[in-house]
Amino acid sequence: MMKKLILGVLASLWLAASALASGEGTPLDKFPTERTNDLVALQRGAKLFVNYCLNCHSAEYMRYNRMHAIGLNDEQIKDNLLFAADKVGDTMKVAIDPVQAKEWFGAAPPDLSVIARSRGGEHGSGADYLYTYLRTFYRDPTRATGWNNLAFPNVAMPNVLWQLQGQQSAVFATGKDPHNPEEELHVFKGFQTITPGSLSAEQYNEAVADLVAYMQWMGEPAQATRVRLGVFVLLFLGLFTLIAWRLNAAYWKDVK
């Protein structure tokens, strides 16, 4: 199990490095961090993850029953989320055959257990990257999948959320590279809607925020407990320091 975990982390880090090299310099939108403490948002994100991500991507280091921590019981998990496993104690394995996935996309889709943690960097947090990535797909007829991405140029993944978001094209302006006048730069100017999706732009942004919040929570389900315990530990140490200081003063007060 430990070997699998290490391999999964290395795969996510490799994906992160590849994405960073491809999309370096792309400004990242700020992920609404308050979602990670919203149980209802996390539940909506879990539903989106199971329905749209778990078809190709696994989360093999996450068990379905860990969702008890976000307010779901076994019956709710079985009825609404348990499509690729038999028991709530099973891990979130992928439904697709990895060999076929490699043939279709050129590489097997990576495990997403810790993707939100592995994508953090100088440009922003991993949640910022995922929030930007999932909102910047655009139609590109030169790509095999018909899709490209502003945050991860030439990505092999298609836009699996296009029915929710709709289809959009990217508008680029051509200019000269100030460091090399012989080279041309393509500067992103904005998106144009081709066909609308089932959600409005605001609703889609909220749905993506829920999905990213769940992926961030999935990377460290015990984060809220760790932070809460950390506060208690700091309060205890502060109180203990005060008591120790007063005891020390009382012990040495008669010593000349």
C-alpha cells in the first residue's frame, strides 16, 4: 500500500511539473477557500467528482466511507456515489482500462488523490490552478480531442464538463516578442461563447469551486481536525508557559 501511495504521489508531481512547464506564466484565478469548510459544497463537489472525473481518473488513496467526515452516511454514499465499487469501504478506483486510456489519450490519466496538493507553486495554490484549469478549456480543431486549455496548453484531456459550461473559443492577438523581434507571441485576449451550457457562467464557476473544494479536501481529509487540534495545542502551550513562569518566580523568590 505504501509503495502504491508513493507511486501515486510521484505521478501527481510529474503531472504538476508537466503542467507548470506548459502553462508557465499563466495567471491563476483565486479559488474561494471558504468552500473547503462548507459541508454542503463538499457534498456537491463529491457528486461532481464521481460523475465526471471518476470515469477516467482514479482516487485510489481515498475510501468512500471517508465521506462520513463531510456529512454523508452509508446509505447516501451507496445511493448517490457508489458506481465504480461494491462497498463503501472500497477505494475510489477508476472505471476505465488504463491500457485503453493510454491508447486514447497518449498517457494514462493520473490518480487525483493528492492532485490539489501537488499543484501548489509560486503562481498560486493547487486549488487556484485547478479552479483556473477547469474553467479555461476552449475549442481547438487542431487538437485530437478538439479541446485545448489556457492553463495547460496542448493538454490531452478533453473538457468533460462542456455540457455544463458550454463551448467557447479563445481569442488571441499576435505581436512581436520584445526579447526577440523575429519571434511572434500569441497573447490571450478573452473567450467567446460558441454554444451555452446548461449552467450560467456564475453557476458553472460555483460548480467548479465545489469540485475543487472536494479535491482539496480529498488530498487531506484530516486537515480541519489538524487545524483544530493545532489551536488547542497552542492554547495549552501558552497556558503551560504562563503557569511555569509563575511557578518559577514563586520557587526562586526567597533565593538571594
